[in-house]
Amino acid sequence: MLVTHLVAKNWRNFKGLDVDLRERQFIVGPNASGKSNLLDVFRFLRDVAFTAGGGLQKAVKQRGGVSKIRSLAARKDPEICIEIHLSDDLNTPSKWRYQLAFVQEARGKRQTIVTRENVWKGSKQILQRPDEHDAKDQERLTQTYLEQINANVDFREVAQFLQSVTYLHLVPQLLRFADSIQGRIIENDPFGQGFLERIAKTQEKTRKARLSRIQNALKVAVTQLEQLEFERDEATGQPHLKALYSHWRPNAGWQREDQFSDGTLRLIGLLWALQEGDSLLLLEEPELSLNAGIVAQLAPMISRLQRVRGRQVLVSTHSDALLNDPGVDGREVLLLTPAAEGTQATVASDVDEIRALLESGMSVGEVVLPRTRPSRAHDLSTVA
């Protein structure tokens, strides 16, 4: 399934958000405009949907509470609301609509309280909360039906879809020095500290097939790399990746992941994530640490793997190289623009001037990214 439409109210940077989404969606905007916060809508719903993970209360607490989530532009409206539309493809009506709205309890325990939870299957509404049971027991409104197995039976497909949302923003230092840091790994490991264990837990045949494809890509992108293999340390049992680089001495060019460059580690993480499933994939600035020549190939690579896996990919980026690919359509780009009453989100091709320039043959990178640059960026070197 695909998320074909997103509506949000009072979510972080956004007082109001109402946008269509494509199979491949690039999110661009200035620093602090809300790119990460837009992606976090889907991470939040995933956290709520985990039936054994604490649900709504934990998802809100992890983000610092309702006051930290609620938009500063909300003024006197205390309610935060998210609504997603799910379809099998872009050309069919919504198969599902899920809406969740909540506030913080005004007094007492200051818990998060569900004000609305609605589900539509096609055009038929199959859930409307608060319901008669909630009226008899207000404590029920501290939980969503989404997070309860016995309550979401009629729309479990939605819950399972959200539970499978994937986010990976691999931080090379966390992976390279995982043993030294020995810190607590954040739930779902969004920053790749346990990435090697993730690979190790994959069925062997699948793991070998994925690493073989990654090896073929790395042989093109990484100078002198010839082989990529998975192994376990014989003494400790710890999982490792090792790569063979061309060297004048036979077998002298093997290196483990703690010797890989940041770009190599991030590229491995990206390529693994793209192969990992068919669920919604969230990528945050995948161009970091990568050579511009490699970045220029990310958009077509994502598109090619999408055709194989059929998964939807949302990508936040600042990269000219990524968006200069001629295959990137203006409908695939969501432009975030900060304003006094919260960030505005606009599909790039819906802006007349942008559409005209794209139709004249200019690339999205040439037309859209200049609009995301601070107007006084040229003054930075004189004031720092």
C-alpha cells in the first residue's frame, strides 16, 4: 500500500498540512523548516501502532510530551490531528483512511487523551471515537484502538502497514564505535548502532543475495573495493562486515567496518534499507558523506529498486546533485516554506512559476532548491 494523502493539524512546524504524496517523494526546504518533523509523522504513527510498545502514551513521551509536538502557531487550539489515506496505487480511490487526534489532559495526570479516532474502509466509516464505551470509561481514551489487537481487528491491515514503516539514518560513528560506546540502542535503531545485528538476524540466503547486490554497487562507487562479506568473530561471536580492497599483497587488503569510510558505511546502510522490505521507507538526507557523482545516481537507483520491491520512499534532501536527475518530476517534490503561521507545504509543480520553468527543460534542482536558501546566506561569512 501507499500513503497517497497526508493531512495534519498543529503538528510541530505545521499549523496545517494537506498534501498528496507520490511513490517517490522528495521533501525540500530551508534548515528548520520541518523536513524531519514531516517524516516523523509516520514514525509517530508507527510507534503508536506497536501493540506491545507502549502505544500512544509512549510515542508522545518519547517526543517530549504534547507541548513539544504541538505547533507554536496553534495558538488557542490544543488539539493535534493526523490523517492518512492509503491506497494500493495512485490511480485508485483510498482503500483506508485513518485519523487520530489528541490533546493533553488539562489537569490530573496530564496524560495524552484521544479526542478523535476514525477509520474509513473505502467510503464506509467503520470506527468513530469517542464511542459509547469511551463515554462510560474515560480512561479508555488514553489508548488508541490502533495499538490494541482486540480492538483493531477490523482495520488490522492499517496497523500492520504502520508497524512496518522503516526509518534508517545511519550514523557511521555509532556503528564504527558501537562496542566502545556501549550505549542503549534506541528502539527500532534509527541511527544504525545495531545495524550489524540487523544484518546478522536476516535469513542467510536473503543476506547473501542482498550483500551480493550491495557488493556490485560498491565495486562501482568505492575505489578499489572488490569484495564485501559478512562474518562472525570466532572469539566473540560479534557480527562484522569485511571488504577486500585491491592490494599488491594477496589477502592484505581486507578491512572490517570500523575501517570503512563514512560514505561507504552510509551507502551500505542505504542500499540495505532499500532492499529490506516493501513497507514505507523514510530516508533523511541520504546524500550525506557521499560523492556528488554517487548522489546523482540515487534518484534513478531508488526508482529502479521501487519497480522491483514496489515500496514507497520519502526522502528529505538539500542536494542539487540528487534533484538534478531529469527523471525527477515536479509532482514528486514537496517544497516547505516557513511562514509566520507555520510552515507551508506545496507540491512544486503546483507553483505556476516552477511548473513553467520545469516545462522549459530546467531540472528540479535548478528551479526548486534556490527557493530553499536563506535570503541572507551570503552574509554568513561576515557575521560568524
